[in-house]
Amino acid sequence: MECQVCMLAFDDRKHRPKVLPCGHSYCLCCLKQLRSRRCPVDSKVFEAAPDDLLDNFIVLEATNKPVETAAPRFWCLRCKRDATHRCEEEHPVCSLKKARAMDAAPLLEALQEGEAAVAELRDTLDDVVRELGDFRDELEQERTSLASARERLQDALTAAAHGAAWEQVKQAAVLSGLSRTAARLVADLGDPGAACSLQVRRGADGGVAWRGEVLPAETPRRDCCCAVWLAVED
């Protein structure tokens, strides 16, 4: 008897048969590799850890009995089904286990590549969110500083401050001139005719790997609707 997930025979160790509350049985190894504690067939949730699930004693007892020699199962590569006696004589055949492994190989590879790509994207997004959070805090501190300088300047005007007090407040306002720079930056980013350039370098002392220009979608170039243009240096 074999596990319907990995197609390997049950044993009393790594592939020990474990029965789920829904009644389905799978080997301990496959249950430990599940992403969530759900039955692979009916998706019913089970709470217990795989090691704590009850053994399927009927299957376990059967695995410990001497195995009778059974006729090997073959797969017809031409008919794409269980091989008949005629297939074994006239068509190319292989073991059913090998046929299943060949059939599943590209799927397993695609799933593994997809899983790795999603994990990498998740980590990248986590880093971006973290960096954006830090940048937002810095902008909030800068906004608070600007607001404070503006209020002090307004108070000095209201109180008709003069002399050293007026010069001190005015100098603080001049040093907080980022307000105009920030306003210009916001205006530029909101301008539909604006374009942004980007360069990516290899290492601290490496040359430019590629550079790109981000243009408004309304102004496509070279008869292409893509708004991002890259120039590879190498």
C-alpha cells in the first residue's frame, strides 16, 4: 500500500501511515510538508500535529506482513494508460512509478520556481514597506520642523519683534527653506510632462549596468505604448 501524495509505500518509520479525522490516511513525511493542516483530498482542517495523529493500524499491520510477489505495473508510453499484455509486446513501456515521476517532474520544477519567486518578491516588498515607513517618519519630522518655523515667524510678525529676536526667527525660517524645494518637487512629480531618469550600477565602483527613463504614458516613443525606456550599457 502506498501514500496517495508521494506514491511511496508505507512503512513503520518515515512513511508511517497516519489517519486524519476525515478518515483519509497519508504518510507522516507528506503530512509534515503540508503548508497548512488540511487534508489533501477534501481540504478538511485537522488540528493535531502530524506526529500526534493516530496510526492507521490496518495499513501499518499490512506493511509489516511479508509482501507477496506481485506482477509489476507498467505504463504504455504510446497509449498513455496502464500497459496491457499487447502493449508490453508491441509498444514502449516503463514502470508506472517512473511514468508518474516523469509526468510530475516539470510540474514540481515549476512549483518550486514559483514558490522561490513569490518568496523573493515577498521579501522585497517587506523591505520596501519598511524603507517607506522610515522615509515617511523622516518627512513627518521635516513637516513638523517647517510648521514650527512658520508659526514662530508668524508670532514674530504679530508681536512686531525686532532686533536680535527678529533676525533669529528670520534665520530659522531661511534654514527651513526645504518648503520651497518640497513644493517644487511635488509640482514636478504631478506634471504630466515630467520624466524621471534612473541608473543602476554594479557594486560601489562598478559601471552603469543600465539606465532608464520613465515618461508619461500619453507621450509614447518609437511607436511603442510602453512608458519605461531602458538602455543597457554592456
